[in-house]
Amino acid sequence: MNAHTIPELRYAMSREAIIGHETAWKVSSFGVAQYLHGYDPALLAAIEEAALKLKASHAVHKHLDLTFITGADRFIPEIKELLHDKLRLERLSDMMGTKLEPYPLSIVGSTVTFMNPKDGAVEWHCDGVPVTELIPLSISSPLVGGHLEIFCDDSETGRAILESGREIPRNQVMRIDHKMNYATLGQFLGVLHRTAPIQLGSRVTLVLNQRSVAKPYVDDNRMFYLAADNDHDREWVNELAEDVWTNQLPAYRRFEEERPAAVPAEAPFPGGSRESW
């Protein structure tokens, strides 16, 4: 796998094209892409074998109808190897258009998800982590359901539809079918998406999370959201606080200091003078 070659793509879409308007809370304008990943099949097989052995003792099903091992690289060394692989991070950074690093919280850096009619899939949501790579470890044949669905509009519009008890309109949903040997990279922060319910078959997926080196503060992982799946393990609270002070806050202050000063608009405000407000 060469970090500086364009991978074989099956899907690609920008963030603004998905949401339908310009956005500021992002690490780049990259939206989603699915590509031939080139990862070692033996390594991925070892990860799945280890995850299946740990499923009964380590998997949780508490939030969003998802069954997964949270912080999976803590228990499976092969995941940590792939998560921190420099060549992989260079390649993803090239695709994303900004330098990436592994997501620092031990409970969130990686997960292994188990999806089938019994274990569920994952309901409509927006990610807390900025950048996610989805790597299928196994996909049954046949598989009915289990594909990625992305709402192509502002996430608040979609949430309002769901809160009213209505379904998301099918003509506003982008569908991406997962395929073995292909990974899906997405900046799903602020993007409403789900895994379609599985009626038949199963899928096991390795999820590796990243963030921007330059903008580590671009992050939507709120404490209550993290606690929804990790209420018996509170060490991550200290990890989060330490990261805010040592990484996120300094980066945010650098960004504020380097941001250009606002230039007054020369054109008159449309619709009349301020006195008419």
C-alpha cells in the first residue's frame, strides 16, 4: 500500500455536498469515500478471531442499538498496530486533506461492531469523533440490510423529522454498501447517518477513529454521550480533561491568534438601513 497513490474508489462525496451548505465545524471539506484499503488479510482475520472470543465478556449493547467492544485496541494488539500504522495515517491524511492522528481516548480510539438481527445495527446519529474509518472484517452472504445510510441535508433537519415520528425521506438518503477489502472513510461529525437494520445475515466491522492534528478541538464527544456506553469505567474522564488542557486548548488558542481580523463589509446591508430594524 502506497500512502501517496490515489486508492481505487467506489464512492466519494464532499462534506458540503452531503450537508447542502457551507460548514465551519470540520477538519476539512472531505465528506465520505470508500476505497480499496490494501490491509493485510491475515492481520484482519486475527483481529476478527480475537474479537469473537472477547464478544461474550467485553461487548456492550447500551446505546443506539449497537453491540460493540469499546476501546478494542486495549484488548487486541493487532488493532493497536493498525491504528498507529504510520503509512495508514499518511494515506488517510492525504485523502482527508489534513494531517490525522489516532483519537486519544482509550475507550474511543477503536471499536469492533457486531451487527445482525439479534445484536442490532446502529440507529440514526451524528458521530462525536471527527474522522472514522470502517473496515469490514466479515460480511455474510447473503446480507439483507447492514448498509451505510447518510442523510443528505442538515443534520438538525433530519433530527426534527425523526423526533416528529416520521421516517427520513428515501430520496434524501445516500446508500453505501460495504464490501470486503474496501474501507469507508468519513467525516461524520455533524452528519446524520445510520446502519440500516439487518433482516438476514451479519457483519463484523473494525472501526478506527482519528482527529485532526492541527484542530484537535474539532470534536463533538460530549461527556454524557461517552458515558452512555462507558458508565462503569471513569478513567476516560481524566484522559479527556488532560487532553483538553494539553492539546485542545493550546491548538484552539493558536487558531484564534492566527485567524485574520474581520474586514468591514463595503456594500450596504441588504433590505434597508440599520435604523429600520
